Amino acid sequence: MQFETSLSSGGKTASGVVSDKPCFLVGAMVDGAGGAAPTLILYDNATAASGKIVYKYVGIPGSTPVTSYAARDWQRPVECVNGLYATVSGANATYIVEYMRK
């Protein structure tokens, strides 16, 4: 399969659908600057937080304010046959997901 470019969810602060079509996960970033430690879970699912978990980041609480940041790029993209759904929690948590459509 040949790809031309990846797509970005853009900066998000709420849980929701990243891709409602099959795709490949290529990167994820989560930031919880100044709030509670963030949690980001990405599911191989197009409509809800259920199904196969393809990525999970749980920030480690520390002193206040918490500064928690994580980024991951996959050398070989992760196939998400049903789409991609993100759940995020933690005060001031933001995330960006990069993916490629099939």
C-alpha cells in the first residue's frame, strides 16, 4: 500500500472520533501542562470507547502544577480496521493524533 501524506486530528481537548474509516495510526501526542496528569487511550473503533486498544498513555501525577507530555511515532503504522476513537482525561489535557487513511 502506498501513502502520500498523513492527516492530523488537530489539537483536541475532548474525547471523540479521530477517523470514522479504516486507517493507520502513525503518531500521537498528549500534553497535560498545568493540570492533572493526562490519560490518552486510542481505540480501533469508529464510534465509541470500546474494542481493541491500540495506544495508551497514562501520565504520572506529580507536584502541582503537573507538567506531563508524551509523544510517540510508529516506524511501522498501526492498522486500525474499524477507525480510530480517542478518550482523553485530565485537567488541561490536549492531544493530537496523526493517521493515514487506507
